[in-house]
Amino acid sequence: MLFSDYIQKHPFNPVRLAVRVRQKAIQAIREGHPWLFEDSIEKISKEGRPGDVAVVFDAGQKFLAAGLYDPVSPVRVKIYSNSSSLPPVGPALFDKL
């Protein structure tokens, strides 16, 4: 099945997830590591779907990064920004990249 066919049959409305990470992941994210592994996650605000936006925080609720969530991959979040000025989510994101 082509991706365009899949999207037409399964409309996607991403939600934002708050993701709190364990101490071991904080330094790696701050240094620009692009992945957040499942064993580095301490808590997620709600159940997510593939492609949902994950906003990543430390234990003190300080923003660390934002990325795309994947609940079935060992790499749970693919980080696309680790600055406080987030790129837009949606079609405008691809203009930014």
C-alpha cells in the first residue's frame, strides 16, 4: 500500500505528549543526540500513536527537546529540535527541514 493511500484511509491528527526522561538521557539530549530510547523514559502523559509530537522534559519540568513518538520502536522519540524555539508541526515542519 502506498503511503498516500494509507493516509487517505487513516486520517492522522497528532497530539502532544509530555515525556519525562531519566537522568541518564538528559546529558545526551542536551549534547544533541537525535534519539530517545524506551528505557530512558520515566513517564509519558498519555498513550501515544506513531507520529505524535513528544515534548521532552527533565524531572524539574525543564524543556529538553521535541520529536516524533513511536510506541513500537526501541527508539521511542526521534528528536527534531532541542532548542526552545520549536519548529512548527504539520506541513510547515517540512518547509523548515
